[in-house]
Amino acid sequence: MVVGTAVSAFSIFLATRLVAVPTSVFPLHGVLLVGLLIGSRIGYRLFRERRRGRRKKGRMLIVGAGWAGNMLLKDLEWDQKTYYEVVGFIDDDAAKKGCEIQGVRVLDRCSAIPKLARFLEIDLILIAIPSLSRAKKGVIVEYCKSARVPFRFLSPPFGFEASFWSGWRHEHRQTYSSPSH
């Protein structure tokens, strides 16, 4: 900004020798430059948010309020093709209950999945705990099956198991799915 204002001032000086050009033009130029830059960015964000808000969204729970759940939420929030709205997190760490991650509340423990899925009208459950043991995975799968809601696991290199986006974004063909490992 300072360089642009200085170049403009120098160009005006060379062209007119500042005859009939008030000196207040240069600070005003800087203020307008900053205002237009900030205004255009804010305008674009508001337009983008409004456009995203108009689409019909399914409702989703994320199991795991750790780093993987946080990164998943960030990706889902900024992905223009995301069909789902994250309603809340589920985590067995009692210290996280009631906390917010990027404005989304940690609602309860895994044992509350069936009750919350019905109450919140959840369309999909994403399990974002890469270090999940086989036994704990089985327990969470049973909770998801009893809720009769489709679910997917976040795979260790931070990707969904096969066919998450194909077939799940706009329609559900199953009431639930089981893990592949």
C-alpha cells in the first residue's frame, strides 16, 4: 500500500509538479486503497456464505473431537460441494463435553449416538478417530447401527473409506454401512 501510494504520488508530481493537486490526495488514496481491498474481500466472503447457506443440507455428527475431527470440520466447512451441515461432535472425553470446536458443540459421549441421532434428525455420522482400536470401533459401529444412520470412518491417511462421496452426497441407498476393516 505504501509503495503504491508513493508511486502514485511520484507519478502525479512528475506529470503536474503538484500544481492544482492538494496534498490530501495522497493519504486519501491510501485510505481508499485499503478500504477497497478489505471491502472486496468481505463482500466475496459474504456472497460465498450466502450462496452456501441456500443449498439444502443433510445433518451430520462427527465422532471424535480431536485433531482429526477438527481438520475434518475445517475441510467440510470450506468445501463448496459439501451437502452436510455438521450439527455436533461426539467424544468420550468428559472434559470436552460442552466445549465448542469452530463454533460446533461437543454434545455427548458415544453411548448417546442413538438418542442424539433421532433427536437431531442426523443423516450421516463420520467417525474421525484414526487411532481407534478394533474393540472401540466395534462399539461405535453398534451405536451407529442401533441409530439406523449411515456412517463412515476416517481412514488413517485422512481420507474417507471408499465411496463416501459417491452416492452419499445427494442420496442414501442404505440405512447403515459397516467398516471394511
